[in-house]
Amino acid sequence: MLHRVAIAVFDGFQLLDASGPASVYGSANDALTGVFDAGVEPQAGQGYEVITVSNRGGPVRSSSGVEILTTAIAQVAPSSLDSLFVIGGEDEGLRRAGDDPALRDWTRAAQHHVSRIGSICSGSLLLAHWGLIGARRFATHWDAVPHIRKRWPELALDAESIFVEDGSLWTSAGVTTGIDMTLALVERDHGPAIARGVAQRLVLSIRRPGWQSQFSPMLAAQSGRDGRYADLIAWIAGHLDQPMSVEKLAERAGETLRSFHRNFTEATGSPPAQFVNRNRILRARALIEAGHPLKQVAGMTGFPHPARLSAAFQRELGLTASEYRMLHGSACNAARGGAASVPARC
């Protein structure tokens, strides 16, 4: 049976907030019907029906100038939906949408029928304005954080996570993070193999878990004090699977070891070895949550053996890599949810 998803937009919406999740759902349909091989048997009649809705229907112009065709909300019964996501956009468009009684009432009606309701990016402002968040925790784009904290200080805003699930409420920080959240939804519905296949199909380098911060440590470091190490940090990000001594990094930076250690620490806020190790751990956490075996994770993040990976996890997080997999690994969580026993590798 198809899961019917509505994506609500308005004039001035952020295009990628809508097109990113829609592309994930479309690729999931392709995987489920065998259009491409995701490593599972085709599942006839499963997948998603995605409709993009607006108040009046017809063409709606995004903030980037691209128009998309939409269905009028009057033509979509709230009771016919399984999921509803409200999209973010430019300030004026958000204000007009927030003051639109038809869109507000339709969304409020839908919340009583859908199994999931949520927002992408600053669409959280609309949910808050319409009283649809309540006591639940939620995410939003970092740029909307000050306004939300000032206007609704009582709300449980998570200002850092890229997406948050709290009961039936799913919210993401927006733009590309809507893709990450939708991949998590696909994994919840159809398992990690389909989600991995979709990620590969969309050429995503890694699936990011919801806990990951909106503020990328790599990006923050690249744009630190004077940006002098931007190229080196980009190189580090692309070579986390390789041995990486401080001496080698100093050589690439064209500095003496002592000067490099001092300058890099001042520029990024972390000593070089600590910076590399924390980013290895960050990458490893995401890979574990995506279901990769620990031996493979160790190799992909520059640890010569899973034991070294576990030791690094213990130092950084206070638990071993195996313990982390028990808590967060998708294959293990899926097993706990439905299988009689948890796989031994968990």
C-alpha cells in the first residue's frame, strides 16, 4: 500500500526543501519496484505517493525563481494523507503563509489523520505559529533560532541537530538536511538496505544521523580565524581513511612542526591530532548508524583495527564502538524492533 505524502509550499518557498525529500521518495519507489538493484527483492504495491500542495494550486514560485505545479489543498482531503511536511522559505513568503487561514486550518485538520507531521527548514515557524508543536522537541534552520527563542521561549527547540523525531513530529534543519531526514524515514519504513541504495543512487557521500550538528566542524574550521588552513582541512576530510601524522600535515601546510601545531590550534580551536581524531570519530558514528560492520568502519576512518576504533570511541564518548552500535546501529535497532534475536555483529 502506498504511503501518501503531502509537501506544502507557498510563494517564496525554498526549492531544495521540497525537491530533496521528493527525490528521496522517488528513488525509494525505484528501489522498491526494482528499477535499480538495492539488494532486496522488489516489493509490489509498496512505496510513496508524493503530492505537492499549496493554497490555490497551480504554479508556485520558489525563492530561487523556479516554479513548480501544485495541487490545491481544497482538492486533497486531510484524511487521505499519511504524512505532511511544511516547507520553509523566504521571510515574506513565510509571513503570508502563516497568516493564510485556509492553509492553517487544512494543516491543523491533517494533523489528526497523519502518522507523521513535520517541517523542513523554517517551516517550523509555521508549525509553531499554528500551535502544532506543543511540548515536543523540534529542529529548525540555524537562522530561525533567534526568532523562535524570542517569540516562543517555551518551546523545546533543538538548535543544533540536523533533524529530530519526537513522536509523530519529524523536523529538520532544512535545505540538504531534509534529504537526511527523509532517508531516515525511508529506512524506518523499508529498512537500511533500501535507504543505502537510495543514498548511493543520489550520490550522497554519507548518510548523516539526526544528532549530527548543523555546524560542521570541518566547515567551521575551514572558515576559522583567517581561513589559512581551508585547503588542508578539505584534504583531511577526503583522506580520513588514511594514516595522518601531525608531521605529514605540517609538511602539507609548508610549516615547521612547532609552528604548525601552534598556528593550527589557534586557527581551529583544536590541536591537529585531536582535530583529525574527532573527525574520524564523527565519520565512524555516522557509518555505524548506517549499518556498516565495525571492521569496515575502522578501515574507512583510518583505524588499523576495530580494537583501535573502540579505544578511540571509549576515550571520546565513554563507550566502545560495539556498545555504540548496540545503541545506535540501524541493523541492530531494526532487529530489536522485529526479529527474535539481535545479530551477533551488534
